[in-house]
Amino acid sequence: MAMIRSFLRSFLLFVRQLAGKASGRMRLSSGFMAVVLAAAAAVIFFYGPASEEGVALAAPMEPQARLETVKEKAEGILPVTEAKIQFGLFNTNSKSQELAGTLLAKEVQSDKRRRSWSHAQLEVLQQQIAREKAEEEAKRLEEEKRRAARRIPVTEEEYQLLQRIVQAEAGGCDDKGKILVANVVINRVLDDEFPDTVREVVYQRSQFQPVSTGVIHSVKVTPETKACVDRALAGEDYSGGALYFMNRRGSGGRASWFDSQLTFLFSHGGHEFFK
């Protein structure tokens, strides 16, 4: 037993010297230190704690108590060892640090490129939006100018007369069909080849069948027709410059004159429009 105590005393002194060297400079490998610590733990586990004066043999310890003892003995060495290892891994002169720096630089450059690309894309988008807004504004101004040019002056009598001719000619049509008939009347007022007022255009000889038959004076104008006439007088136009229209089934032999003397434009709501 004395020999065992002497051996343990020498072994523990050897372990402490190794721990001192490890804390002073990082010359021992982590693997070797692990072996030493394991050996020290085994000694403590089987023979109990040792004092500076000697090794005191004690009764077997409980597993948890042994584990705590091993931890206490190892805590003086492991933190220093781990700190040294970490310092070595993250040393600015190590290859690991150089690699980490290179990767970080690449990531920064990539982020800058992404930001630069995003900024360029944003500028392109802003320019596109500005162009679209400018185009929309130009179209709006052009439409307003065109509508203003079609706003003819009308008296109250002419206003009601225009409503009646639209009702008589297109009472069964949709809104666009009604507006188209009003468009033709307005086109004639604006054209040099026709009279200059709504009344003169509507009552021009042999131009509108409801005038010839007297139906224009008996029709009942609907609110929908009034609204369509208002839209036409405000400049809404779908006519493409049409000056004539006819219902082929109701025109009889006159349809041939339209076909031979005029230029067909389009059809809508049972009417054919010409210029």
C-alpha cells in the first residue's frame, strides 16, 4: 500500500506539472492532454482524492460523487486548454482565419452586387413608371382636347330635338348605339358639307326617316336616351367620323346608294355606318 501511495503521489505531481506547462504554453496536443486527464480521473475514481501531503485511501464513492470529483479536478485544466485551442483556431495568422476572411469578403462583395443590382432595377422601374405616367397624361390631354372640339353649342330646343331623333332612330339599341346616332348628327354639324346647327341637320330634307314619317314628334324619350345624348354632347365618340348610317332592312332600295356612293366603316346594333 505504501508503494501505491508513493506512486500516486508521484503521478499526481506529474499531472500538476503537465497542467502548469499546458497553461503556460500550448505545446501539448489536445489528444495527449485528454489521455492524461483520463488517467488522472481513473486514479481519483479508484483511489479517492489525494492531498498535497499524500494519498488518502477512502471507502468507495458513489457514482455521482465520483463524477463531481473528477469534474472539480479537471476544471482547473480544461478551461485553459480549451481557451488555448480556440485562440489557435482563430489566430489571425492561421489558415482558418484566412479562409473565414476570404469567405466574408466574398459575401460582402456579393451583397454589394445585389444591392447595386437592386438599385439599378429600382431606377429602371422608376423611369418606366414615369414614362407610363407621362404617356397616360398625354393621352388624357389629347382625349380632353378631342372631346372639347366636339362640344357644339345647342339651344334647349336643339337639345330636346337631338334626344328625340336618337330615341326614334336607336330607341331599341344599347347605349353605344344611341351615342353613335348622336355622334353622326354632331359630325354633320362640324362638317362643312352639312348645316351648322343641330336643328338644320335634323330637318335637312330626306336625311332622317323619322322626320319624314313624323315619328320624331311622337316618341317618348327615355332617361337612358337622355344620358346617352349628354355623353355625346360632352365629347364621347365612337363614330370614327361617320356621317351616315342606315338599317339595311328598313332602307329598301336606298341601301344600294349607300353601298355605291359611300365608304363602309362598321356595323353596330342593326345599323351600318358610312363616311
